[in-house]
Amino acid sequence: MGLDPDKTAVASGRDLRISPKATREICQAIQHMKLYEARNYLQDVIDMKRPVVYKRYKKKQAHRRGIEGFYAGRYPVKAASEIIKVLDSVEANAMFRGLDLERLKIIHAATQRARKIRGYIPRAFGRTSPKSNLLCHVELVVEEME
């Protein structure tokens, strides 16, 4: 990706303890938004006022009011609060570079699955069942628009 270092700022969150599926849907939702619009949107998700549209991981998902064009949605509060922290980081990086915060647009929002934290749940008769915690990485790139 050819990024102009004078107009862009980058931030990433590594090994975040949030759902990779929910994070993927949030990243799709906030991509191409202005920075302040994305922050307001995620705050509304945390307050359970606006749902996140689930476009890929939508099997057996409930319908939500306020979604246009799609039917499935959720309120991933934990993932939204962690992505707000990454938004704060990219805003601080942009301020350090001297970019205008009102004209910042998210041009790249991606997530990747990270490592698994393996654990076990004890069961009856001396058996155990595996229980894994999935981690994920989030990366955001903002660009100053004309």
C-alpha cells in the first residue's frame, strides 16, 4: 500500500482479547468514515443505540431495528470499546504528525486473527473440555482529506 507519510497516520492494537468476528464486522462498518463519525458510531454501539451490521457472520443472528439493506446485527460492546482505544491512538499519532483532525478519514481498517490462549474446563468423571480464547490484531490508517 503506497501511503503518503505527510498525510497519513497509522495505529494498531495487538493481541486484543476481543472476538475476531465482531471486530471484522466493526472494521467493515467504520471503513471510509471520518474519524469523529467512527467514534460517534462506536459510542452509539456501546450505548446500544445503533447496531453493527453483520454481513459475513450472520447465520442465526437476530434482526435489529435501524439496519438498512441487511437484517442481521449485534451490539459488540467489548470490541467497540477496544477499537475506540485504537482510534484514540491513531488520533494521537495524527496530531503528532500535524494533521488536521477534522479532515481525517479512515482509509484502511483491518483485523487479523492472532494466537489462541488454550485452556481447559473440568468436567464430570475426571474429564476436561478444551476452551480457547481467541485474540486478534486491529490496524487503522487515516488520511487527511482535501
